[in-house]
Amino acid sequence: MNGLMMQQPLLISSLLRHAERHHAEQEVVSRRCEGDIHRYRFKELAARARRLAKALRALGVGEGARVGTLAWNTYRHMELYYAVSGSGAVLHTLNPRLHPEQLAWIAAHAEDQVLCFDLSFLPLVEAVAAQLPGVKHFVLMSDRAHMPADSKVANLLCYEELVEAQDDDYAWPLFDENHASGLCYTSGTTGNPKGVLYSHRSTVLHSYAAALPDALNCSARDVILPVVPMFHVNAWGLPYVACMVGAKLVFPGPGLDGKSLHELFEAERVTVSAGVPTVWQGLLAHVEAQQLHFSTMRRTVIGGSSCPPAMLRSFQEKYGVEVLHAWGMTELSPLGTVCTLKPAQQQLDAEQRYAVQAKQGRAIFGVDMKVVGEDGAELPWDGKSSGELLVRGPWVLSQYLKGEGGDALLDGWFPTGDVAHIDAQGFMQITDRAKDVIKSGGEWIGSIDLENIAMSHPAVAMAACIAARHAKWDERPLLVVVKKPGAALSKQELLRHYEGRIAKWWTPDDVLFVDAIPLGATGKMQKNKLREQFQDHLLQGATV
């Protein structure tokens, strides 16, 4: 017997419609690439998103078409979030920190038809435009006054002119909630990046769960500043959460240095923020150097990499800012766990509380998780038994775009590639990673790619790249190399071998020449032994 309730699809456009109808006067504030501060309200955001949807339709963007973005956190990017997905197309956020060749490969693999980009990324787009024959329209997210007089990109379109050419008489279409809404590529795997294709249903459900009090605890009384980029798993869902709850949004644009962020925090009375540890290191350094404080900020979400204990203490003890340690993945939309204390844990002494807060936290509603041993059997939640972390839920990936990588699931669960344990209260802690990828400042670096480049040098016999601890970036790549007999090779020469082949920030921080790399019984390199020996190398006065 079925229930007798209305059937209304969960669509991203409904979030914006709700914000316009019930929070029309709430502000959206942005630091623009042009340098000034822009502000308008949800009602203007909604109207401009409808005009933009009509403009995209006039460009021939149909249902399911991919629209790529290379953009900072700004109101224009927010308009694209809703105009693209709300009209039935698919928003594909591209990471501008990738090497141009990798960026071009991703855009081609996604079959992007339109590419919208900020003024900051014009040189990058000019460098890859010739490699993107499938992109029919390039749109510079600017007004006419800031359009370049001459550009290597033919027929460059002006974003503001496209919007101004339309009116806002547009009705958001209704379609199946399982229709694709957004696309992000993960580099957290070896080989080429893989596309994670979100649906309207998964995104709306993720927004519901993320806003819950025991998750990110967002409401209309909050002022949210997402430092985490909108090109990094949809800014952890905050652009959707803000519309759902009616919170004021503050976008930092390209100004991610400590001084610029603190000025926005204070001027706009920010209460909640989110970002990776490296960003907070810069902010805390500025605040401490200038003897400043936070007038209104009360909590920050830290993810992407483990939050250093010293940072957690500094935020909470010096500045009264609660740290919400969180964990997720591109494949999880991204939120999986948040370290919100339960009542009994709030009564613990400070050291015991910090020990709990150092964990990645407990699953938010909708996410189920377990750890399994080598035999696939589930391990007990005793806070000691470590195994591979598996998850499932309505916003967890079922397969990668175009079936890349084969079957992504294991008996209906997604294997995260992380090694973790879970305690009796349900708090999960990552203890290691099964895959040999390196997480630098919240961004993945593929070790195999770096090894392959090193191996292409004629003097290199064998190379292994491992994650070495780093004081600022949490982890950085360290290259361990065996030279061919009689070959002469310096560290500087090998590092120059990487120039032009990868994004500059992927370049290993140091090179160690050794006589041999340990091998296992099957001939595979035993990186665990290298990590045991060299994981603290960069902290011991080497190149940092």
C-alpha cells in the first residue's frame, strides 16, 4: 500500500526558488576579480540566474549538455551553479590548479560545450583553447569594460552582455530528480582523473544532511563564507545549503590570503567558514602577527586534510572558534562525517575532548560506513581495529563517468581507499591511505604520475614517490631514486625534468638517491617501508 503524498522532484532550482520566495532580502557579497566588493540579494541572484538560463539556451545549451567553469568563489559562479543545473544542463567545475594539458583532457573527456571563466584565468584558457574543439563558446565572466582588447580566444563572449540581453521571464523546468546536475573530476586515484556525476536528488539530499545541527549546523541566522573553492566538490555543498536555509553568503573571490579573508570576516560579520588547513594557517599567522581577533566567527569546518592539533587548539583556545573536523570525498558529494561532540563527550576534560576532535567524526544522516579487514569481513567498532573504509548512501558514487575504472563498488559499498578505525561511539579516524596518493593542502597529487616522469629520465633506474610530512602543506611529494649504474644525475637536474610536464605545485619537494628500493614478493615497491624511513625527511631541515 503506497502513501498518498504529493510527488515533487528534488531539484536544485527548488533551492533557489525557496531562497527567493522566503529570503529575498538576504545578501550575497563577493570580492570580485576586478578588485571591488559586489553585493546584491537573493532576489537579484534568482532573477539573474533565470536570465542566464535563457542566455545559455540561446547559445544552444540543451538538456544534459556540459557547461564548464574556471572560476573563483563569486556571485557569477553562484549564478552558473543554478542557471546551468536548474535548466537541465550539467555544471562541470574545472580545477584551475591542474596542469593545462590535464585540464584540456578533462574538458574534452567531459565533452564541455561552453566554458565560462574568470578574468584571472584568461591566460590559462588561451593556452588550452586550441585543444578544446568541442567547446563551442568561451565566455569571460566580466563586463564589457574589462574585456580584453585582443585575445587569442576567437569570438570571446562577455558574460554580462549575455545576461543583460535576456529578461527573467523564465520558468524552471521540471524533470526527473535523478537527472545529472553537476560533474567534478577526482585526482584521488592513479591514472587519469575520473568524473563523478551528481544528480539533483543526491545534491538536494546532501544539502539537507549538511545543514543539520550535528553536521554543519547552518541556519538563516548565519553568515557563511566558503573558503573552499567552488571548483572543489561544489565548495562542500555550501552554495546549496545557503539557499536552503536562507543564510547570508560571502564569497572571497581570488583573495585567499590571511589579510583579505580577515577583512571580509570582520566587515561582513561572518559566523561560519570552511576550508583546508593550509588556508587557515595563513589566516592564523596574519591574525597572530597583527594581534587581531574574530568578532563574530564562531565555527569553522576543516577538511581536505587532517586538522593539525595545534591549529585546533589555537582556534578554540585563543579565538573562541569551534573547529568542526570533517571528512569526505569527491565521490561523496563530498560530506561523509563531521566531528560534532555528543553530550557525554562535552563533559570530558580538555585533553580527552581534543583527542576526540582529532578524529574525522561520525557519519551524518544518509551515510553508512564500515571498516573491513583483508578478508572483507567487517571489523568491530572498538577504536583500534583498522581496515579499509567503505561507505554507501544516496549521495555516494555508484560508478564513474563513462564507466572509467570498471566497477566502482564492492558488494554495494564504495571502497574509499582510506584505512580507518571506528570507535564505540561511531567516531571514525583515518589512520593511513591504501592508495599511494599524496594530499598536499587538501589537493591530491598522484604518486604514480610523478614516478613515471622520473623513470622517463635516461639516468633513472627506479623511482618511488611517497608522502612526506610537511609543516605547512600536511604532506608533500618526496622522490626516492635509484640511478642507473655509472649514471651522473643531480637533484636539480631531475627536478628540471618535471618542468612543463605537470602543474608546478606537483613537483617533488626533494629527491633522495638510494642504492636500492625495497621490493615485495610480487616485485612491487614497498612504499610503506620507504615511508617508515623517510616520512619525516622534510621536517628535519631538508628542502621545505
